[in-house]
Amino acid sequence: MTTSSIVLMSDRRMAEIPLQDCGEGLVDVRAHGLRVDDRKRDEAGAWAHVRQGVLTRLLHAQSLLPTGVLLLFMEGFRPPVLQRRNFEDYSGELARAHPDWDTDKLREAASRFVSPPEIAPHSAGAAVDVTLIDYLGHELDMGTPVNPSPEESHGACYTDAPDLSDRARTNRATLSNALSVAGLINYGTQRHWSYGDRYWALRTKQPVALYGPVDLA
């Protein structure tokens, strides 16, 4: 599958969007009734935080899901230093696999999976990686684990990937419908959703982004 129909995080228009941070703080979703996976746990608990506006929309999305189906929160805030490390590590993997790619090509390809650090929604507390579980805590079949790279999944990580099973496609649609109605925007290469960041502003034609880089207090 190609990315030709997906606006990537490397799009030059992203940096041109003005930022007027609304000043909302980061909140810990563990205190607000969402199921939180601990595979991304860090000592400071950063992974379990998002901006208040994102949390409000996640809770709305949860209320829209069918009975017995729940959101599973995987990762929210990602400190800028970690975001930069992840981007550099993945870019390095791609560079070793494709020594003929120039800097622009590497940046574009890397942005399918890890956002360039200077505009990263996770570092603004604006993004969340999420999936679905049943009432017993079992993850629903989504066709892939949560957010594998395009290489690991052979492109099946893309939201609208072909050749998914009917069950996986239905579960993805259930997740997408709830989160979209609640006001979050999907990044079409993975189960990543955001609100208030520059990517959201670009996709929804907003004049400014509401959330910029933030620190965990």
C-alpha cells in the first residue's frame, strides 16, 4: 500500500501552521476511568498523560462504543527527548536498509511511523495510540498488534490496508467511527489519533494549533 492518499507528518505545511497553545495541562488518564496498558510505562508516568481536551474526547468515544467493547489506552504523552530518539533510531534503520535514499526521502519514510520531533503530536500531549478490548480485557482482532512499523506489518498497519479479515476491518471501523465522532483525527499509517496539534489543524483546516510541545509537570 502506498502513502499517496495520506498526509504525512513530514508534510512541509505542518511547520507553517501557527501555534497558539491554549494552556491546558496534562492529565493522567488512569484517574478517569479508561483502561490503560502498561507496555509503554515509564518511571515518571508520562505515557499515561494527555491534554484535558484529548481526554474529554476519549471518554466521549468510549461512551459511543458497543456494549462490552472498551478503549485500551496504549500511549499518550511522549517527552521530546524520547520522541527525538525514536525518530533518529527509526531513520537510522531505514538509512541502513536504503543507503540510496537522500535526507528528504528518509524523513518522509520515517514519518510514516514516527513523527519528526519538532512537530510531534505525542510531545504536545495531543496524541494517543489506542486499540479495543472486550470486557475481559482481551484485545480485539485489528489485523496487527498496536502500531507495528510498515516494514514489520508489510503495510497492514495502515488504517485502510487491503487484505484484512472481515473481523479486523469491522473492529477498525468501530474504533474509527467512535473516535472520529468524538473529534479526534486518525493518522492513516497507524492506530494513532490526535486533537489540537498541528496535524489536526492541517487536516481539519483550522487556523491555528491549540497544543504545542509541553513538559510533564
